[in-house]
Amino acid sequence: DIMSRMIGAEIRYTKMGYWMRKAPYGFVSEKIETQNGKRTVLRPHPEESKFIIKMFELRAAGSYTDKEIAKEINKLGYKTRVRYVRSKSDPTKVIKQVGGNPLIDTHLWRIVRNPIYAGVNVEKWTDNQPVRCAFEGLVSIKLFNKANKGKRIIMENINNKVSMHDQEAPKHLAFKNKKNPQFPYKKYVMCPQCSRPLLGSASRGKSGKYYPAYHCNKRGHNFRVSKQDLEDRVAEFVGDLKIAPDKLDELFKAVEVSWERSNAEYSKQLDSVESRIQQLRNEATVTVGKIKMLTSETAIKYMEEDLMKIEKQVESLLDQKKELADKKPLNISKVKARVKYFVEHLDKLIFQQIDPIKRAQFFGVLFDKAPTYQDIESRTQKTPLFTGVNQIFALSSAKNSHLVISRGIEPLLPG
């Protein structure tokens, strides 16, 4: 719940134009007071920002190639950010240093194409739509467009909104994503006429406005429903969905079996760590006894090194034991209460998912057979309770084994 609220808030603030991630090269993060509370924005880095501005200016001039621009920027002293890689077992120990490299033409191309330097943010949390940031960029939109030479253009529209257009790639190079977040239900809702998966696309009207819709018009018939209508029908359908009361006992038994297995696995891991710690401590005791009997300084030195290695291993195992303590399975009564809540509110379990693809996948798990749009729209079941849900909910074939059903699906437990 805490993670859902936190990430959900970060997404909302990102769509408002604030910054929620590590500052990119050329910027530093700064928290300021706003009408939405204390929020993070980006400010020009005192040293790095001058390199970014110079890149855009040289590329917009059109007098240099990318390799020549990279060479000129390197002469000014450009280096990538330096960061340190630390040991997993000992965070105080630095294994290596990465970064501090000169600029190359491919890195220059990635920087020049990044709209954040023009004060525009495009990412997954903005639904891949351009959003004007609540802070100024390092360069103007005009300079950004000139530097990109038509391959990427930012356009300023009315109401302080922006749009971004890329030059179309050749068909053989175009990226085709079957799991399109704009049309997440196209593989989970079938056409009412041919019972095959719906397609999803947006057609442009005479005014230039796009109208997204799910459709099936390439198979000898024409069926089309707007994106909003279909997703509204899905929400209404899930809101009316219930699980038969006589299946609840079987569901809770499955939860208990899964919890017992999880608890047994946890105890096994904890015992293994405890056993290893005790074994290493015994080795340390034996090593100390041997050191007392030795007279050679060289032999004592090597024995002391072995003793230090043992101590580090013990410290690492103690940290692992602490992590296991934090991952201790919840009390079974709390788990049951949580499961009961989601049984009574299946719509919240599904629609609290931030990722549209995950939301559609949760919806698809409800069914043994994918429903058509007509099934979802009419909701005319033969019984008051919908019984066509997947066995993970009905548990009709899980009498012998309450944990894993015939299809190999294991009930998902919160936590």
C-alpha cells in the first residue's frame, strides 16, 4: 500500500512537470516550495551545463560533423560523471571507478535528442507524451529543434502545452510492440463476430484529431468500439464480479497451504544461515588456538589473514540474517484478512495496477476462455454469480491440492 501510494504520487507529480529521478548530466536537483508542496526541480549544473549548451550551439550551426563537435567539446574538458562500484559484501570497499570518459559522437546524439534539455519531459510516467516541465531547460525549444535538424521537433501549442514529432523510420526498422499500453485489452477481449482478438489503433478525423478505438475490420466484417467505451465496460464488468461463497473455504485452505510452505522455506533459510555462522565461529576458535602454538611470523601472518576472512564472512552472514528477519512471513490472520478484502473488492485488486499491461493481464486471469465484447457489455450470465472465471478463483478442480491447480497456476498472496 505504501509503495502504491508513493509511486502513484510520483507519477502524478511527474505529469505536473516536476522531477522524480536522478538528475541527468548538466543538471542538479533542487527542492523548492510550490503550490503542490515541496517538490524537486532541475537547475543548471555550474560546470556541466556549459558543455551541454555548447553541444546544441555547435550542432545548430551546421558547420561541424558530430565527431568534430565531440572533439571540440573534449578540448573544453568534458568528462562523463564518475561513480564508484562498491563491494556487495563490504559497502565501504570500492571495487572500481567508472566514468570520466571523453565525449563520443553516439553519446552526443543521445544528449541532443533528449527533450529534457529544452524543458520538456517524455517518459513512461507521462504515458510517453511530452509534458512541459516546471523548470527551464538549458536551451530554448527553437535551439533544440535547430540542433535536431528536423529529426525530432518540439511544437508549442495553446494552453502552454507541447507536442513532439519524430521523423518516421522505414517500415523494416519501425519498432512494433505487441503489448501496446495504449490498447492493453486487445489480446484479452475478443471480437463478438469472429471471436478473435481485437486490434487497436487511432484514426485521424478531418479536424486532425485522433480517435483511439478497438476494432476488427480486416476479416470480412467491420466491428469498432471506442477505447473509452470498451475500458468503461471492463471496469463495470469487474465491479459486478463476485466469487461464490461456497468457494471461500477452499480459497482460504489454499492460502493456508501456501503460507505454511512459505513459512517452512523461511525457517529452512534461517537455520541454514545460523548453521553457517556457527560453523565459521568454530573455525575462528580453532584458528586462534593454532596461532597461539605458532612461532613463525610468516605462518602467524597467514593465519591472521584467514581469521580476517572468516570474520568478514560472519559479518556478511549476519547482514543476510538481518535481511531474512525483515522478510519474515506475515501473520496468517493478516494474510487471510488481506485476501478476504481483495475477494470482496476484485476491482481494486485489478485497477490499482499502475501499468496498463499488468492491469489487462490481471483481467485476463479471471477467465478460462477470453470473453467477447458482447459478453462484457451484456453481462447476461445464467446464474446471479459469474461462474466462468478462471479456476484460480473457482478452485473447482483443486480438491486434492489446494495450492496448485491443474493449469499450474499458484494463488497470488499479498506480501
